[in-house]
Amino acid sequence: MAVDRGDKRQASLAVERQELTKSRIRRAAMTVVAQHGFDATVEQIAEVSGVSPRTIFRHYGTHDRLIVETVRDMFEECGRYPDVGSPRDVDDVAAWIDSLPQQVADVDSWLEALAVTIHTRMAEVFGTAFWDIYAPPRRGSEVLAEVAELCRAYRIRGVHYMAALAWRSAGGTGDPPEDLMLAFALHLSAHTTQALMVDFGCSPTQVGLLCARMLQGILHQAVAADSDASHPQEAPALGTTEPEEAAHPHERAQNGAKGTMHASPGDPPRQAASAP
């Protein structure tokens, strides 16, 4: 029995060491890929992680597979929701979305925190790898095409989730309008992060606060329009006249007989318009 327990303990320690080594490689790979993009080498990652290139290849097999898994880790770092995490496969995205909160109490504060967090994470985690991640997949590489599909799944399902959550929390009914979802796609995009940082010198926090204000305005305008459409003002029935426009029957007959318009006391008399 003692031997069995000793063997299990040794096996457990070996697994822990492997997990620790894998974690070191993953963190180092994200750092190096953010600096050098998909041209990051195994040797560079080995130097940062303190793990030999041979060990890295033993865990990942090929350079392309290492890049794919690193991009997955980057998306997980950018998209993780507190206490929930993020999916590592396209097939898991739908279930992951369903596990997230479906309504928030203060939608404006939530939007501000969301936008600042997303733009900050994308700036820090993606780095210069942004240009490789969002470029068309390299021809002939199935594993990098897998990255492109994962990116697309994250963007589409993530945008639908965030727009729907904001819509419900702000009082919208049914599905959020298409324009609102497109606004979320634009204002919470890594393209927006890069454009405002690189071209206009904004910080990720400035980008997030600006995008949050714009999303708040678009959201509340859309909810107000939805409310107006749900409760239209009733039009008067055919053949009826608004009360303030109706005249007393005797007054209408008198005006019609005299051919003059009704005048207030003290007003000078006015001639009726001649018939054609």
C-alpha cells in the first residue's frame, strides 16, 4: 500500500511539473508573440520561458500549432469573464455564452467598465500580433485557418451576447436591432483599439471611455425608439374632428350664411373670400 501511495504521489508531482512547465511556455509565448507576431520563434519563447526548445516542441509538436494555441490563450485572456473563463474551441463558444450573466443592474456603468477592460486587454495582450491575427490566413496552413475561424466565432457570438445583454438591461424588448449589434462590433473591436492608439495617440482607457459614451447614446436612443414603436399614439377616427377645432353648430351656420369669418369683439370686419 505504501508503495502504491508513493507511486501515485510521484505521478501527481510529475503532472504538476508538466502543468507548471506548460504554463510557463504559454505565458512566455503570449509575451513573445505580442512583440513579434506570428514570426516569433521557438528559440525566443524558450529564452523567455526558461524551457528548452525541445521541451516546447514536445508539448506543441510544430511551430504553427504553438502559434494557434498561443492565439487561443490570447483570446481567452482578452475575452474571459470573471469566474467563468473563455472557451478554447469554436464548438464551445455557444455554451460559454449561455453560462454568462444575462442582465446587469446599471447598464451604463457596465458598458463603461466593459469597454475600458476590452480595449485595455486587447492592447496589452495582442500587441503587434494584432496585424497577423486579423490578417487573412496564410495559404496552405490549416491550423492558422483554425485561428481565423475561432476569431470570427468569438467576434460574432461575443457581440451578439453583449448587445443583447445591454438591450435587455436598458429595457429593450425582443431581439436587439441590427444597427445596435453593428455598433457594438465597431466600438468593441481590436481594429478600433489600434486605430485610435496608433493614429491618434489615445490610451486604451481613453478609447474605452469614448466608445462607452457612444454606445450608451446609441443604446438609449434605440430603446426609446423601441418604446415609441410599442406604444404608438392613437390617431383620431375617420369623420371626427379634434375638439379644439370644432365649432358650435349655430356658429357654423351663422358664418356660412353671412359668408364672413368668426371675429372677436372689437376686431374690424373682414371680407369673405370670393368664390372662383
